[in-house]
Amino acid sequence: MSLSAYPLKGSSIMPEAVASPLTGWANFYVIIGSAAAALTGLMFVVVTLIAGLRTHRGSVTIGAFGTPNVVHFCAALLIAVTLNAPWQVLWNAGLILGLCGVGGVAYIVIVIRRTLRQDDYKPVMEDWLWHMVIPLISYTALIVEALLLSSHPVPTLFGIGAVTILLLFIGIHNAWDSLIYIAFERYPVENEPQE
């Protein structure tokens, strides 16, 4: 029988026991983190291309409908990186995730203010849902999950995974919606065939 099978007196096997719930999520967060990073980069490319169009959109409108997409992608990336770190105890990861959630809630309040201040576009119900309500719910859920991570790691990790995917989908939906709006508003069909 090997002596390494028994922990030395005074040593702890706690880090291995605590880290074990996170190890099963490594591939998930590598995929999500890679997607979030790639989509963030793609947003920079698209904004660079759109900048040449010189639309009359103000910075408040871009701050209300464009910038939040990058923030959601970055939040998903931060969650992925946080849960791939080799934490000794889960409360450290919970603290980072909780701060991310609090920051997200505060940012959505700023987005709501920007949306109400801008006058380039009148948001419809779908815009309010996807740009304000669903992100607010997501970041609030992240705060709750962060608080529960240390005490209930296994079910909480599923909740955090759902929030992360939701943030990614919010960013994809909103970026696509904004690009379609810009494309059709900037380049309307000028010479439709007459019947």
C-alpha cells in the first residue's frame, strides 16, 4: 500500500474536493469563452466597417444599443475565465462572479437611462425585453448564483452556465438586430420595380 494514498498529517484534501465541481465544466467554459472572445472581436470589425457609413446616430444611441453587446460578450468571457481558474476555495470565484453581476445590473441601469435620453430610435417592446429586461434578469441571477456557489456548487454551476449562455445569446441577438436595422435604414430599397 502506497503512503501517497493517505494525506500527511496536517495537510488537507479540501482543495481537491472543492475544485472537483469545476473540473467537469472546463470544456464548457473554454467553448463559451472562445465564442465570447471571437464575437467581441467581430463586433470591433463590424463597428469599424459601419463607421465608414457615417450614419447620423449619436453616441448616446450607440451606447444604448451597440456597446451593451460587447459588455455582454465580455461578461460571458469573464465568467468563463473565472470558472476556469484554479481556485482553492469556491467563495473566491463567487466573489468575482457576484461583482460581475452587480456591475452588470448597474450597467443595465445606465443603458436604460441612455435609451430614454436618446431620440434617434424609438424602442419597441422587443427592444425593451432584449436590451434591458432579459439582461437585468441575467445579471441578477448571476448575483444569486454567486451567493450560492460555495454552499451548493453542483446545482449553482448549472445556473451560472445558463446565465453565461443567455448573455452570449443576448449579445448575438442584439448585435444582429442592430446590424439589420442599420443596413435597412441606411440602404433602403430605392428603385423597387413598379407593377
